[in-house]
Amino acid sequence: MRTFTPVAIFALARQPGVLAMETIWTRNLPQVDVARQLLESGAVGEPRLVLSTFCEDIRWEARMWCKRHGSPSWETGIYPIAM
């Protein structure tokens, strides 16, 4: 698998016909699909409360702590919201 730096991705995305886009990868996990199927089929009943967290040790990631970037919540907060 080839990996790209953000700078390389932005450079590629400037080319005609190329789209660079971020995705919420957790939506494509097999266990999320199984949970969705169980909910849609009614096998687990009607949800009354959903609790969701996303925990990752990102202390080492310097860009998370730059004021111009935002905060760790901007980076990881979308995952529990998307669920």
C-alpha cells in the first residue's frame, strides 16, 4: 500500500480530474454494518439511548495542539457524532 503526505495529496488534487476527499472510515467497518442490519431488522428493539466514544492517544501528534488547527475534538470528535 502506498501512503501519501498531506502535501502530496494536495498537489495531486490540483490536477484536472483528481478529487481528494476525507472519509469517515468507521462507517465501513464490518461490525458497523452488522449493527446497522440488526437495528433495521428490529432484532435489538427500538434504541432509547446511544452512547458513543472515540478514544485515541494523540498526544504525540503535534498538529493537534496548534492553535490554528483547532483541537483534538475537531480531528476525532466527528466519529462518535457520525455513529
